[in-house]
Amino acid sequence: MKLVAFLNKSIFVFIVSILSVSCAARDIEFSVTPSRDRMEVDSVFSKNSAYFTSKGSSQVGIYSRNPYKRTGSICCHKGERTEEFFLKNGEGNDLLMQLKQGEGHSDAVPMLSVFDTEGKLMAGPLNLKNSQSQLIAVSPSKEKFAVLDRGNIIVYSSNLKIIKEYSASKELSDIDAIALSNDANSVLVKNSQSLVYVDLNARKEVNVQSCDIVANQSVTLNAYETEENRFFVVANTGESCVINQGKAEEFKLTNIKDRVIGVYAAGSDLYVLTESSIFVFDQESLYKKGEFNLPAYYAKQFGDSDPYQLPLILKSEFDWHGQKLYLRGHKSTKKFYEIGVIN
């Protein structure tokens, strides 16, 4: 009887163990809501996709997506180059920041301005003097952003007030990528040869030597949505690193076969977006929990597309609270996709 009881108990424990593993490794599902893509090539959209922009020859239109209507505009930029970024204020309201610089005028002073969704000026214009406009990093929460300006890393709030300022060392030159943590206490910067973690409070630089993927590779870097001072880097080949306060853990993500356009991390999940697919990995085990392939979905729903006009993913945003990804497809699809992630 004792042997039978032991065997029954062992079988029960074995079955429970299998069920626990199965539940832990259960694939996630995706809910897909396509809608008409009304955006232009230079459009950007807000974190929860409530608003987007449409750039004309002299002004930027601001639109709400549902219901679709024009809510405001920013005038005027004829003969000037502009770049737009959506932010959020402390109350969670969407704001639109614009960087403006004279086209073809190297001595023109870049200016930053912040507007509400009706086009009303809320802050600025702020002269940046000599910024590298391509190196503006917005925090995952959209409440803060960092600008590389004349070798200085300057962190601003959404009302253009300086939160922190740091002068990079001479060794840290030719920076070509930057990411900002949610609490604005640290940044991760990259040049062609190195990856450097900068503690803005301690005013200290840490060369991330244990992450070997940087040199001569195209990589995407971002900060964690829900954890402070933690960043990740993903290369187009799938090589990846998690950097926690300057210490790196290197790993390989499987199935990454085309260009990486976005990476997001929140909770227990890591989201990697390539031109054709969304991959969701468990952050601890790196088990692939799910995959959404846009060309396959498009062909099933709308028929096979021209192979020379594949519906590739162009832009994305991630709303962690709503567990939703927002994607723009290739212009030939004329589709905007709201992707719900169901665990």
C-alpha cells in the first residue's frame, strides 16, 4: 500500500510539474484590428495611438484617430526641416514636440517647441545651438527626453525644463545612438566601437565591455518600460544584451531574420519588431512565446500581395498599460494595425 501511495503521489507530482511547465510556456495570442491608414510618410503617432500627424508643405496637421478628425495644426515650416515627437505631460495628456531647423543652412539655430493636440504652444521655442537632431531619445513613458547638444547630454521634461545635464568625456565621441531610462537617472549611448552606460546622478561612465555586439553592427537600443536603469540592445542578427546598471548579460534571440525596427520590454516580456514580424520572448528563459507575421496575416485577410510590395512594418508604438502594439504597414496596404497581446 505504501508503494502504491508513493507511486500515486509521484505520478501526481509529475503531472502537476508537466502542467506547470505547459502553463509557463503557453504561447500568447494576438488580436488584430486593422483600420485605414491616413498617415503620410513623415507621420508620427502617440503612445496609445490616439493622435497622429500629417505633414504638408508648410504646416503639420494634428489628427485624432478615433474619431478621425483634425484637432489642430502647427504653422509654419516652409523652407525648414522639422522632426516631430509625441510626449506626455505629468497628467498623461498627449503633447507634440517639434524640432525645427533651416533647410540647407548649417548655421541655422535648431529650435524645440512643445504644443498641445490643438496646436497651441505650451513651451518654447528653445534654442539648442548645435544639437544632433537624430540623437533625441524619448523615455518609454514619453514624459522626458534627452538631447545630445555639443557633447552634452541634456535631459528635459515635457515642458522643456532641464532636469539633468552631463558633459560626456572626450573618449565618448561620435555618439550615434542614445536611450534614456524612465526615471531619467541614466542613459545608454553607443558609437561605432563601444557601448557606454552613463549614471547621470553619480556622473559616471561605465564601458559595457561584456556586450560584444556593438562593433560595426546595426543595433536597436531602448530602456525598459517598468524597470529603472535597465536597457537592452538587439542586433539584426539576433545577438542581444540586457544592461543593468552597466553590467551586461549577452544572449541570442532565435528567428530574427530581417531588419529590427523596434524593441520594447515590460513586465516579463521582451518584444522585438522586425520589418515583417512581432516576436514576444520571455525575458528570463528567452522562450519564444509568440510570433505575428504581417505578410502572412495580410495575405490571409486581404489576398496575396505583390511580392515587390510586401506589407512591411514601417513604424511602431507600444502601450504597456493597454498591452497593445500599434503598427504602420507598407503604404501599399493602406492599413494601420492595433495588435493586442493576450497572455
